[in-house]
Amino acid sequence: MKIIGPAPIYDSGNSMFYNENRKTPYTRADILDREITSLYSREEKLLKKVKNRNIVREDLLPSRAEVRELYAEIGIPEWKAAVIAEIYNIKLQLLHEFRKGKTISVYNEKLQSS
């Protein structure tokens, strides 16, 4: 039971934006507005189907630093590992808020950023 490498097959079709060459992370709204390859085209719709918001134990998830290190160790350039780790951290924040009962939506994110 230890992390040995990324497993994109468990992702919602984005693989943490692995195939992109962005030098800066997406915003929260951008992440939620991205089309994914899953049962629905957006993560927001997937979240509406979650019955138990506490099913994922946040304390068992790797930290941003651990994710960065994991990607860097398998040969991903440091700048790209940093961007992936920051996007992961944003997703962790969204998860935390979701577990606390917040509705996660593109609309709410865009409203808060204006």
C-alpha cells in the first residue's frame, strides 16, 4: 500500500492535464469548465451524483509536494510537475469544500471571482 506512480486510468479523463504544455495552472472555474471523458462531460455533473460526500479520506491523499515529487521522479519536467501539483492542490481544495457541503459549480466559481 504505497504510491508507486501516477495512474491516469483512475482520473476523470483529464489525467491531471498531463498532455498539455501549460506553464500556469488552471483556475478553479477553468478546471470545472473543462470537458472530461466520463459518464458526464463536466465534473460538476459527476459531483451531483455523489451520495456520500465523506467517502474519500482526505488524510490518505498525497500532498501537493508528494504529487510534484511523484511526477518529477518519473521524468516529467520540473515545471510541468509543479503545474500538475498545483492543479491537484486546487482539486483538493474543491474536494474539501465539497465534503463540507458546498455546491461546487462553474457558476459559483465565476461569481466569486468577479
